[in-house]
Amino acid sequence: MYKINKIKKFYGACLTSSPAAVDTLLAHFNDTKRSPEYYDLIVSGDLGKVGKSIVIDLMKKEGYDLSKNYNDCGLILFDCESQDVHSGGSGCGCSALTFCGYLYKLLKEKKYNRILFMATGALMSTTTVQQGESIPGIAHAVSIVNN
């Protein structure tokens, strides 16, 4: 499991779901023996601009180059230049909207044939926060392939 301590070493107090995304990607590539190049698109949602950068950097340290085919649902959905969204919105909301409204159409049009779709999020708990604990992140990936 990609521990938050590794993240803090490189990026300070990181409260995104980036460690969970990295853990899920590493497990997927190890289990399937696939590489990032197998996919037309690898997408997370919603890590935002900062989280996307963290995932790319940490995966590079693990020997995987995501720079060519990785994006984030929040960055697809929002325009960071013209909208005051900071790091994006809800991971589950961004993931659902981006897949159902954008990626599904591209799959149907055969513009993408292989997508690794990874929803990310934080497991928020008022008790955990009140006790000073860190907020755990979660990431689930689905490999979607056109026939």
C-alpha cells in the first residue's frame, strides 16, 4: 500500500486521494501484466491539477510513465483558467459526469477503445477528523475495452 508518509516526504501534507490512485494503478499493472501504453486513456476523478501531478510523479518513481495518456475527470470537466474551482469538485460526481457525458460517447465513436477508468475519493468522517487522524483515500479502477 502506498503510504501517506511517502507522499509527505515529496509533497508535504497531501490530503488528496493520490496515494490511493497510485496504489490502485500499481496493483492493476502488476496483476494484469499490462503497462500504461496498453490504454488509450487512463483517467482518475477528481484529483485535480495538483493530484494529477502527484500521481504522474509518483508513478514515474515506480517506473511507469503516465504523461502521454493520463488525465483527470476534474480537469476534463472544469476549466481551471476561467472557473474558480481550485482543485476541482467531488470525485464521484466528476467521475460519473465525465464518463456518462463525455467518455462513453468517445467509446461509442471508437475514438477510444481501451480506457482504465478510476474513481477516487476521500472517506470523510467527522469522528476521524475530530480525533486528528488522516483522511483515508480510496480508488477503484475498471478496465473498459471496446470489441
